Amino acid sequence: MAVGQRFAFTKLLVGDLEAEVAFYSTVLDLVTKHRVSGGEGPEAREEVILCAAGHEEPSLVLLHRPHQARPEPGETVLGFVVDDVEQVVRAAEAAGGVVRVASRTVPQAGMTVAQVEDPEGHLVELLQHR
């Protein structure tokens, strides 16, 4: 059965895998679906596949390469639709994140938006529909 083309997931290269799993699990309620490791030497890798609670499809894959330099943040912006932007911003700060852009209402788009950085500086944009 063919599923057709569609966007499947985002893979984010991280330095501290466990800290990043804790951040996304705590702040956005993502749950660990699978843990995968493989390769040797410079090709060694560990991945944690996260999905939204109650869903089976992965939404975020955190990739750690223990024998390679930690990547610089800025390679991507992760976007999440949330029920309450203010609550998620507070949770992000409590979990070691930093507010980059405080929440603001965008009336013409019918939403509230904010941007936070995870503990490694990766940018996360939060959207709440009004």
C-alpha cells in the first residue's frame, strides 16, 4: 500500500542527547518512541525518536554523534502548535531554555507566537491559534 509523498520528521543534531530529550519531553510533552544506536568510531550515532503523546508517527528525531564536534545551533527552526504559548514559554524557561522572542498576538493571522531556544540554542517557534 503506497502512502504517497509527505513530510515525515525533523532530525536535529545535538551535543547532549539526554538533556535535549528531557527538554522536549518536559516542555512539549513529546514521548520517546524508539532509541537507536549504531556505527563505530566517527560514524557512531545515537538517536531518540520522539512523537506527540497519543500519536505513533515521529515528529522529532534527536541525533547525537559522540565522536564528532557539537553542531552549531541555527541550522533549523522547529515549529510547534501548542494550546497555551505562555504556559509552554514558562515550561521552556524552567527546563533550561531561553526566551528569544516573547509571546505576542498576531491578529491578522489569528494566533499568538513566541520563540524560545532549547538548552543548546536551537530555535523553537511556538504557535497558538486563536
